[in-house]
Amino acid sequence: MKRTQEMTSVQPDWENFLPRPISDKIPFFSRDGRVYDCLFAQQFSRDLLAHLFRTADALREVTQKKGGADHVSSLLSDKRAMLYFAQPSTRTFMSFLNACHILGMKTSEIRDTSTSSEVKGETPEDTVRTFSSYVDMIIMRHPTPGFVEKTAWLMNRTGRPVPVVNGGSGKDQHPTQALLDTYTLYRSFNGELDNKHIVMVGDLKRGRTVRSLSYLMKNYKNISLSFVSPKEFRMEADILDFLKRHGIPYQETEDFAGVMRTADAIYMTRIQDEHDKAGESKGVDYSPFYFRQEHLKQIKKTCVILHPLPRRHEIEVSVDDDPRAVFWRQERNGMWARAALMAHIFGVDEKIA
């Protein structure tokens, strides 16, 4: 792959690079007109999303038969991926792992940094660079905001860069979750994502899934957003400023019942109390932001209910039986969407038909 002009120029140090607008950073993390390091939801344009969704659909179709599955599994059989998950994960880890296997990639993993040389004092940056010596891609989840981006920045300054995919970075970004969420909406609405009212509910302040999904909404026309949360967990100003700059109307409210009736999609989230510093979440009454069986009578027949999982009490289990509850399909969609993304990064997406 050829480097862009941005990548071949002398880069500023990390402290100067970090505060640059994401729009200025995107060329540095791209090659040959393709995403190379997938770090930000803002890297997905409308055209790219449509292409990835078509690729994901093709993967689902082709792999239903052994011949097609064997063909797809040969596309990246010469590649190896490292899943470096320094933060607890089940769904995202398994989704990426199986996406790699669909494409024939061999995988290795680190899920506990206590087993690495970090316990001897090695820096996380050196640890990751060591891993990169053995693999062709690093898929990373890390609790520190910006660390995945820093890893990709460092790797691109070495003589042997490998693509870095963000599997969740602090509370700031989770681009592949936004990709699979939008893919779920795409499949739920038969490919028509314009003119929709999306309601996001719960801990919006600390939920990287709703933050990343909000960024992707700029790619569609006549979208309106409703943010429903306790006052303690309102969406933060950076997302609201982004929506204002892109002319996307939104409202903030605690009246869940008042907005669900006009929703085309309701995106539920759990309380993110793992980010508590002193158990502050315990003082918040979260129950007004639960989706209950009785609410099924109040929403549109065409409305869909999403959740990034894991859930606690914010969606009653009895809701699962309603066909509008698509969060289990959403879970499976992630595997296909991530496989499509990796095929795109390595340039084999055109071989999937």
C-alpha cells in the first residue's frame, strides 16, 4: 500500500498531533483512499457505509454454502490479527474474533495485561509494538481515552506499520459499534436511513456507543435525535456542538414516554457505573428510563429497539419476544459488519460477491 502525502511528511510529536481536529487526522490514518486505521466514527462517509453494508450482506449470502465460505476464508488466510483487549469484553471480543475467522485470519490474543511484560515496567506503547512484530493487524480495546489512536499514530511512524482497529477507547469512541448499529438500522429499514427520528436513552454522558452513533447521523438526511437521560448523565457538549455544526436537530429531555411515540428507533443503554469515582451512580433513579412491556403499545409498529448489550434492568426480558426488539440481531450484525470492514482495510472486499 502507498502512503498518503500526509503520512510521508514529518509528523509533529504526539502532544501536538492529539489536539488537531479529527478531520485533519483522517488522511494520516488512510491509505490508497481507504481506511487503514479505524479509530473514529467520523471516518465513515455515507458512501463508505453503503459499500460496507453491501459487503456485509454479500458475506452473509456467500458464506451460507461451503464453497462460498471456503472462498471467503481464503481471502485473508495469509494474515494474522492480534486482539489486544485491556478492558473486559465478551461481545466485542467474540464478534471480532469470529469476523477474523470468517475471512481466514489467524488470531492471537491478550486479554490480561498482567501476563505481559508491562508488569516488569514495559510501557504499553512498547508492548503493543512488540505484538505488531508478529501480526498484520491489531484490534484493540483500552480503558484510556486516546490510547488506541496513539498506538496507531506510533505504528505509522515505524518501519513496519500495521492497521489498528479501535474496539473501544475509554468513553470517547467505539467506531465499529456505531458501524454495526447503523448496519442494523439499514437492515431494519430496508436500506432507507433518511428521515428518521432516533431516540437515545440512558447514560449518554459516559456511553461511547451513543456518542459514536451520533457522529454517524451526519451522513443521513432529515435525521432528528432525542436524548433521554437523567440530568446527571446528559450527552456531553462536544457531541451537541458537533450536531449543531452539521445542522442536525436534537432535543434533551427526561420525558421518555413523550418522545417514544414518534421514534423510528429507540437505542437503550445501561448505566455506566464502571466509570464511577465514588459510587455516584447509586444516587440516580434510573427506573424512569427503563423500557417495559407496556411501552410496546405506545411505540410505532415500525419502530425498532436497539441495545449495545450487556443489559441490566433497562429492558424487560419480556420485550425480547417482540419482533421490534432487534438487539439480538444487532449482536450478530456486528460480526458481519466488522468482517466487511477488515476486508475493506486489506482491499479484498471486491472479491466478495
